[in-house]
Amino acid sequence: LQMDASWEHWLGPTLPKITLHIAVDDASGIVVGANFQPQETLTGYYEVMAQILSTCGAPAEILTDRRTVFNSNKKADTPGQENPLTTFGYACQTLGTRLSVTSIPQAKGRVERMIQTFQSRLGSELRLAKVSTIEQANMFLKGFLRRFNKQFALPLEGITSVFDKQMSVSEIDRILIVARERTVSRGHTIQLENQTYQTVQDNQLVCLPPKTKLLAIRTYKGHLYATDTNDHLYDLVPLPAHEEHSLAFEVVVEAPAKPKPKRKPRKPSITHPWRLMNYRDYLMRSEE
């Protein structure tokens, strides 16, 4: 298979650019998978791979360009003897599919020409069908690919298939994964994609020791798991958000009492009896 992506105004010049991920069988010219995403991402290529595995099976080889999705682009002078596998490369290794990368467009001329054909043909049909969202475009692709392959693909007579057996949904879910290494915190949780998770086994919370190394795994369908160095498998459950008050008690928050204002001492008027009495005493003392 030859695999590539194209970021264009697929839905029309007035709408934002989106990316078409596509895979073509080099022997027959059959478009075996295609998917639209906002950008060229692993998600888009995984969607294409899921279509290939469910309809055709695991391919013998995939030829694509030197994107970081496929190739880690490790420099020659960095430590280590081999180029580490990317997430997509790990999935291909699990399938037994050879992943080849090239920086020469002519080496994958079949998919390059197919993209040019789609830019003139698919873009026009999307606009005629008044497709304006990525979700609608992916639904439209299903019928478009059937019509396109029936009209333009080469006949399969005399072509030996090198695809492995077709896979079930559960098998695809376990192969097209995203794995990240994480360390257990002091609160016996791990952080993954800006969310805190607890490890659960057999519906029981498992508090792993802090600094335990785990491999957090997100499957193709979005299920979350984690494994440790002893191959123990845990479910990852989101930690509930902390409440300001405990839900087990009825908390009544009273407003703080306002302090009473201090009374200013009242100065008696000149006609007050107390002042008159003092004034008479003063006069009597002065006469003496």
C-alpha cells in the first residue's frame, strides 16, 4: 500500500482547509481507505488502517513519507543504535506489516496521482452534495470510494493477494493503540491527557506504590488500560473532581456577622442639667 495525506480546501474555498488521509493498493489502484480530519494526525491514519484491516486485512507493506507519525527522525549522532518505533510503527510491527518511508515523491507515485485526481473530482462532488462538515464528508466518502473503485480500479484477476486475514472489531481495537509511559504519584494516581486516573482491578481500587512505572494504553475505541513491569493489567478510571464540601453532610455556610459600629461619645449640650450644676458651683466658688 501507498499512504499519504493532503491538506486542501476540500469543502470549498470559503471553508477552512481539512486533511484527506488516503491509502492506495499499488498493484490494483484500489483506494482501500480514506478519512478526513482537521489536520494530518495519527487519528486520521488509524481510521484509514481500521478500514483496511476490516475490509482487506493486514497488508504486507506500507510505503509512505518521512512524517513523524511514521518515522521518529532520530539523528545519527544521538545515543542508541536503532531508530525507535513510533506509535504507528508499533502497530505495523504487531501486524507483521513492513513500514517503509521515503522522502522522494516519485517513489510513491500511485498515491500522489490519486490525490491529484481526488482534488479535481472528489472536491467537486463534495460541493455539489453541499457537504460542509468533516462528519458529512466522511459519510460521503463511503459511497464515493465504492463508485470510484468500481469504475477505475484494475481487475484483480491474476493478482496474488498478500493481505492477511480480515480482523474483527475487538482485534482492531487492541492493535491500533496509543501507549504512553507514566509514573504513579504520591496520591496513587497517574496523569494522562490533563486528567487524573486511578488504577482499578476487578472493580477494586488498587493503590500502587509511588514512582511505579506504568504503560498507559488508549485503544482505538477509547478504552483506557495500564500495565506494569510484571504484566499486571489495570483499568484506568477518572478521579472524580474534588467537591468544595462533603456530599455526606449538609453544610450551611452562614454569612459572617457584621461587627456592631462603635458608638461615639455624645457631648452634652450647654443647657444639660449636669453642665448647669457645674457652672453654678463654679460661680459660687468664684464669689468666695
